[in-house]
Amino acid sequence: ALSVVVIAQNDEDVIGRSLSAVVNQDLDDEYEVLLVASGSDRTVDIARSEFPRVKTIQLPTPVLPGVARNIGLWLSRGAYITFPGSHVWLGERSLQHRLTAHDAGWDMVTTAVRNGNTSGPGWTSYLIDHSGQLPSRPSGVFHGAPGHASYVTDDLIEIGGFPIDMRAGEDTVVNQRLTASGRRAFYCSESTFWHASPSTTWPHFVKHRFTRGYALGRILRGDGTPWRLRRVLSVCWSVARRRVKALREGVAWADPETRRHFARRRPAIALGLAASITGTATSLMRPGRLSGHDDVRELPVAPGHSPRIVAIGGRPGPGRRGLLAPADREAAARALEVLVEICSMVEDVQPALALNVTAASVTIESDGNRTISMSEAV
């Protein structure tokens, strides 16, 4: 009923803590756990040796978060899906509370966040990012697009999954699209997780806030041309006002200890907001065109040409899924290489692929003379 997809890149120091919290959940229903990892460290080795029930997918090259999320999405089998990161560890029965809310009819379920990085930069990042989802906030309807959520799997497939070329904010794009399409979000305070911000030093904190602000600029700008200065200033002012409003509302929900952190870290919060706004302005005014919303399954086909690949690791019919479905030869060749690498990695990947392939044979053509049959691959 539920798929849990953990994405990781060179996270050998924290992956054990994250996976341990996932596999030890007390759930009234069955759930699957998938790890989609890229990088060159021992992340996958640790998962395979210490958590044999986790399906591990080792990608041959580093990828951006949206790519890793989409691979987990295409390989998932649950009616609902959630993406706890490698720097996150779940609280007790966190998944059960999510599942209960989904079964009650909610399309997206967002939950309470606890701070897992108690350094100065860590606390400041936590207050900026999660002031709207403090554990002391009561459960209820969440208005607007949540910062993070679990989903109805078919809803994600319907909108094409996550953007694949964004370093941050890919889940924000998805949540905005789902909200705009009429999906409803529920805030469940009983479901909690700890999040450890990667910022442990102030230079990293400023850089991280800038990167997140830059990602927001890409979301706002889309693939359009650079904005004029007046428009940029207006939008940045509006974003800053909304952030300050969210922080004030967070203070209203906060417990006494968290309020003390709010009061103590006001200058650092202002620094973080300034770095984020600077990143947003930089993105909005950057020369050239940005393409932060391209979906590899919707690449344009040149006139007179048909797509070389319809699906990889897919299933036929309206609910078909696939790792990638590019339309040009170069992208097709890359997709084929990824598929071959995944299928040849380890045994526990093969059942995940096989369960998502119901066609007797699916032939994948990359350049006219290289083909691979799905029945052979799995």
C-alpha cells in the first residue's frame, strides 16, 4: 500500500540511521523500501549488508534529486509514496499516521518536523524552512502547497514526476502543480521526522540559503527570459514578506524552547533570508533561458521523426510507467546505458523491475543497431 523511496548521494555516514528508522516502522499494512543512490562511497554497500529488505538501486553516475526521485517513482508499487531523504529519520509510527490520513481521502500529507542539527546554522535553517510545520502545530487542513509531502502515486505519474534538472526545489514544483490541479493537503502533527540540515558552518549556511533561493527563482521564472529589475524587486519584496509572515505564524505555534531559539537567532535568520532573496534575484535576472521544468518524458520530437524510445522499465496501458522515455537518439543512448547498468547491478533490483513490466517483450532501440529486450534485461 505504501512505497518509501530514500534518495542518497555519498551518504555513507548517515544512511544507516535513516534506513533503520524506516525499516523499523510499526505499520498495519505492508510497505516497500527503495534506496536510489548515486555517488562513489559505501552507501549502497551499507544498505545491502545491514538492511536486506531494502531494494537498492545504484546509479552509474551522480544525478540530481529529481532524477533519483523519478526512478524510485517508476519502480514503486504502492498506492501511496513518500520520499524521506537520507538526512531524515522518521519518528515512531510516522508512516502509519501518513497512511491513515491518505486512507481518509487526503491527496497529500505533510507532517511535523523536528530539528536534527542543533548547531547554530542548523537551528537557523530549521526555523526558516520548517516554521510552518512545527510539532506543536495542531493537525488540520494545510492551505497552499506544502514544503514536503507524501502522495497518491498515480497523481505523481499523472503530472510527469519531478523536474530533473534542479538542484533544489523539485518537490516544491510538484507540490505547486498538485495544489493547482485541486489536490488537497493535510497537516498531520502525529507523524513526525527529524531533519538534519547539512549546514554546520556559517559559510555553508549562506551558500545553502543562496542555492535554495536560486531554485525558487527558477520555479518563478520557468523557461522564460530574464526579468526586468523592477519586476525582480517587486517579486523579491513579496517573497520576503511571505517568509517573514510564515516565521511569525511559526512563533505563534512554537513551544517555549523553540520561541527562545527564534528570539536568539533573529540576526542569523535575517542573514539567511537575505542570502535566499539574493539567490532568487540572481536567478530571475540571469542572462539566457532557464529550463527548470523540462520533463524527459516530454522531450520534443523533430518534425517527421517518431520517438526512439517509448518507455524503459514500463508497463502498457493508461497506467504505464517507465524510467525514462526520451525522444532523441542521444538521450535514448544515455537512457539505455542507465537501464543496462541497473539491470546488471544486483539481484534485488531485478524483482523491482520485473514487477513493473507486464508486457511479454518491449524492444528498446537506441541508435538503429543497438537494441535490448525488456524480457532479456530482467
